[in-house]
Amino acid sequence: MENSVFQISGQIVDIVNSRIFKGTVFVENGKIINIIEDDNNNEQIIMPGLVDSHIHIESSLLVPTEFARLAVTHGTVATVSDPHEIANVLGIDGVKYMIETSKKSPMKFYFGAPSCVPATSFETSGAILDSKAVDELLSMNDIKYLGEMMNYPGVIFNDNEVVKKIESAKRHNKPIDGHAPLLSGDDLIKYCKSGITTDHECSNLQEAREKVALGMTIQIRKGSAANNFEALIPLIEEAPEKIMFCSDDMHPHELINGHINSLVKKSISLGYNILDIIKAATLTPVKHYDLEVGLLQKNDPADFIIIDNFNDFNVLKTYIDGKLVAENNKSLIPETEIDAINNFKTENVNIDDFKIFDKGKNIKIINAISGEILTEKIIGRPKSIDNYLVSDIDNDILKIAVINRYEKKKISLGFIKNFGLKKGAIASSVAHDSHNIVVIGCSDEEMAHAANMIINTKGGLAAWSRDKNICVPLPIAGLMTNKDGKKIAADYQALVTLSKEFGSKLNDPFMTMGFMSLLVIPKLKLSDKGLFDCEKFELTTLYE
């Protein structure tokens, strides 16, 4: 092994014993064989490598090997990854694909068994993981936990399949991740008593405190679509042992600039205890999920990072199993050839597929919120031309469509506010949770063109107008690419820039759009089967 025997001196962060001291770390064949205190003059800081406690790798648009090449430059050595996205497209084969692909990288990827595929019965997915399939996954050594239990009504009302999945996790002695936005009171008590131990969906401090009081560990996230960091970071002072950091979903143009290190640095700048912060990014997830990740202790795997100082928190070097994998913001992991798999069967659409007859009534409109995956429901009167409802650019009420990607079906249609497009259309096959095609646009013609760009590449992201268009193909499950991460980051940034040229004021229109079909997040969403009232948990009509 390269650098099989070496030593590094500096200030050592002993996170297990809550102390920082000057010393030297001795590494041999990927293990830490000794750590001694000494009086060296090296001011660099040696600390455990960072862990993302909850992420969907697929949302980076990159296969695990390419994700790793970017993430290690920020000091990430491991992730707790829910392969929920690819499971919705390809089932168990998709989960196994992620596991096998990840083994081609030195980064430590730990996968869960997706618990909600599909998340609801009110959408069409490419696969179904019933309790038998989930038990098969949980029996695998490569599966560390049961993925986020989004079907909280199923937990509360003792749905037979949900109960079986939870009991299977308990039988295999594996932790259960939660997903319970705004859940409170007796329903939350029952949810926690079922054995669910984490939540990353808290939107305010009161909600998080209630969950902590019931024994939950809270994952503070800062991702591309959702960010509860500012609201929840005070918890690290109140209940430091119950906090972990995560990104949940992170697109490549943001992953280039930072990962869990950005949460650590921000927390330090706010004056919170440095050891509590580092524990949230290292010790707590390692212990909670029983990860084979080193914590800078004698006989541990040599998984650690070197930073310049706590305030700047520049990651100088990243080591995994004693191997230097990143140095001075440059990844040392070579590119790896990865095969593609997919499930994409729909056919091209036309303008007539997007027509909505005007019944002369008010309609329900999805109100998107910048920086959130929550939406509001508003009632309004759409624009009508020749007895058909059309996008109202002046009032920012645009048509939205969800197209079944697994078979040719009638397109589901609705209206959305706050995307701000003044021309063109944007489309994506990254549309949580079932990853059908979602498209938002200023006219039926532009929507059809944008959708067909996605259909013709069998998955991807697209922005189309009469004078300019861009398409980024995602040949792996219509979710990811095996191309260079930096190249995809640049391509994705070009897409976001073009959508803003079209008029969108959202920070990341594609990420926000991808959650407009996520039925388990309130309040109004659109699936391939129709408009969905998330609070009543039922399909609803467009017209009021």
C-alpha cells in the first residue's frame, strides 16, 4: 500500500475523550497503530474525517465514484446513503448497483434499505419494495439501517406493510431513520415509540426540541433544496449528543464548493463549542449507525483529515484507510469506468397533450417557496385563451406537468406560482420520489419541446426556449451520469443560469421543481396520477 507506514504531527482532536492536544499519529497498513503526546511545533490540526449522516447520492447527479472524487476534497470520508431514488426506478437491482459501484471507490459508503418505494400509492414508480424485499436487503451486511420512514400515517395507523418493515429492522438489529415533517403530539409519540430514531425534516426549533425530548437524534441539514441549519443549530448547545449534520440532497455545482465542512465551519463561526460541532460531524453518526469509520483512536482505521485552523477550516489533506485521497482541494482518486442501467419507456409528447379545458371555475394552485420543499395551496383564476387554460406569465402562474416515464399515459397537469419564468420551459427526470418527468413552462409548445429533450435522452435535465436550449443527459436511471463531476457541475450551473435568464428568481429552479411531485411533503403537489392534497393525503381535483 502507498504510504503504508508514516507519521503526522500536529494538534490532535481526540473526539472520543473530548480533548485537543499536541501529538503524533503513527499509521501502518491503513490502521492507526499509536498516538503519542509530544511537544511538536506543528500548528496543523489532525481530526477525524467528516461523515454525512443522511444523503441521497443520486441527487448529486453523480455515481458514487464521482461523488467521492468531489466530496473527499472537503474532508468527507464516509456517507450514510439512502438509495431511495434509484430504488424507485429499479428496485433491489438499483440498490445493489449503488453498493457495487461504491466499492470501486476508497470513500466509505454505507447504504440503507429504502422503506417507502413507492412513497405512496398515488404515483407510478418503476418498482415496489414490499416488506419481503426490504427484509432481503436488511439481511445483507452491506445494508446498515432502514431508510427514512416517510409513510408516517402508516406508522401511526399500523399499516401492515409498514409494521413488517419496522419489525424487520428491529429483528436485524439495525437503526430506523425517520422523516416526519411537522409531526407532533400523540402522533409523534407513537411514531417514536415504533423504534424510529432520527429525523432530518424539522423546520423549527420547537419541533426539533419535541423530537429530542422523545429520544430522537436530529439531523441538521444544509442541502441544495432544503436548509434547516439556521433554525436548528442552537440545538447543538442544548443537546449536543443528539445532533448530526447532513446534506440530504446536494447538486454537483454546490458539492464542488463544500459539503459537511461548510456546516462545521459555519457552526464554529457562530461560537458554538468546537468539540460538540466535530462530534456532530464524526462521532455521533459513526456510533449511531455502527460505521467502520475511524475516530482517530489507536487501532482505528486511519480515516482522518488535516486542516489549517478551526476558523478558516481549510481541508489540507484527507486520508481514508491510511491512503491520501485529497490534498489542497485536489482529489487524488482516479476516474473509474462505470456501466449504465436504466428504466425509461415513455414516448414523445405533443402540444395537445398539455391542453386543459376551461370550465370557468377557480383552480387550486401550487405555491412554491424559495429554499423550501414545502408548498402552499392557493386558489386563483387562471388565464384562458380559446376556452383552454394557459400559463399566465404576467401573474407568474405557470402550467406544470408530470409525465409517466415508465409507460405511455395521459399527462397530469396543474398550475404553479413563484417559478417566475417569462419564457421557455424547464424539465427534469429527477422528480421525487418516483422520478417521472416534471416540466414547468410558459406555453404548451415550450413544455412539449423541453419534455421531449428528456424523453429522447432517456433521462436528464433540460431548459428550452425558441432561441436557446440545453440538455444534460442522465443515462443512469435517468438520475445520474458517470461523467466527470466537475464537468457535470459546470453543465448544471449552465442550466440554472439559463433558467434564470428565462426569468426564474429561485436559487435552484431544478432542485425546487424536482420536489413538486413529492407527495409526502405538504401541502399541494402533483403526481403523474393528478393533483395531490398532502394534508388530506388524497388525490384532489384541479378545479375548486
